[in-house]
Amino acid sequence: MQKPRGNTCMIKLQQLKIFQMVAELGSIRSASVALHLTQPALTRSLKELEAAFEVDLIIRGTSGVTLTEVGTVFNYFTECCF
């Protein structure tokens, strides 16, 4: 059996749920409260998810987050999962 080459992608269902909640609420803070997670833990999970796919999924701003074009498509698929 061959080992996978290159960058292996390992994501968790929790990361998908976190992304979906951030997309739905438009805020990392609101999502962290809703999911009973700390903001640093939630942010770390989002960054790991973005790193796994090597794309930016959200744009962080002072008044919340906005989905990137890729993030919008990705959000469609996470909504199908939950």
C-alpha cells in the first residue's frame, strides 16, 4: 500500500460545523458562544481548515467575517452535511 504524496488533507467534522456556524452567524465571537468554545480555539480550528485546503475561506474584519468566493461554495457543501 502506497503512502499519500504531498500535502495530506485531514479535516474533522467539528471543523466543518465551526465553519458553518461562523458563516451562518457572521461572527467568530457569536459562533464561539453558540458552540461553547473559546475564541482562540475556534480561530485555530478555522485556520487549520483553511490550511488543509490551502485557501482562505473567510475574510476577517472589524465588524465580523465575510465569506470568500471559495468560502461561499464550501459553505454550500457544509450545509448539506448538517
